Amino acid sequence: MNMRRMQKLYCALALGAGVAGMPAAQAAGAAASGSIEAQYQSDVQRCNSGQTNQDRATCLREAGAAREEAQRKRLDNGQSANYDANATARCNKLPQGQREDCLRQMSSPTSVQGSVESGGVLRETVIPVPAQPSGAVPATTAPGAMPGAVPPAPVPPGAAPGTTAPGMPATPVPVR
């Protein structure tokens, strides 16, 4: 059985947005469990100990803003329900042969490595593809090819890829 490895690389720089949102994201989880104030105290403690990669004033300001938004129940702006619908809509626009793989990637990545703080998150999904009988032509497009694109001309027998065929000039000859 052939294995086709599909990798998605989502790189996010942690210069500002990822790290600055950390107290807000932690407060969002605390709001769900009903311990908004406990989460705020934890955020303040992290700010004071320098564990947030932010200056202290910015960190305390973010922690306070996250607490206020959690109390107003506005940390989750209702978009979390739309993420699945958006992913499905994107996959549904693909050709039938690629749609199932896309949905599988969106729903359950098999391994996740890295972090936003370290500079990137690598998600890898391994999808088994049944082996084809010898001489069979795959029904799907080659990786990296545009669907419906004209494939490159085959290399003539005896010629190495990247060279000209016997009897063909190395450079085009202008027709007059």
C-alpha cells in the first residue's frame, strides 16, 4: 500500500499577536469553568514573574482586559461555531477526489508539533492510498499541479529529463 504524506504548515509569528493574546485565551477557559477571578489572579502572577514574554505593564493591562471581557461573556464572540462550517465550505469547493482528504485534514490532524511561541506549528496528517495495479494511471492530479492543467510532454525514450530529444536543436530556431 502506498502512503501519501500530506503536511500542512501553519506558521505564525509570536512577535505580538500570539503572545499578547495569551492572558485573554486563558481567561476564556476560566470563564467556562466559572473562575474568572482565579484566572485573573493567575495571569497577574505570571505577569509579575515575567513568564509572558511581555513587559509587565502590557501584561497587566491584557490580564485586566481579559477579565472584563470574560465577565461580560464577550471573550468568545460566537465565531467558534463558524470554524467548522468554514472548513467544510472550503473543502466542498475542491474536486471530489481531494474533498475527502481535505475534510480528514480539517477534522483530525494526526500529529502536531511546535508552538506559536517557538515560531510555528506543524500539523501532519498521513492518509493511506491504496496501491494501483502496475501500468495504471492515477485518476487524480499530481501534487502541485492545477486541476485541469495540461501535463508536461513525456520525455522521449533514451533521453534524460532536462535534455533535448535526438534530432532536435538545443535552442529554438526562428522561422522566417
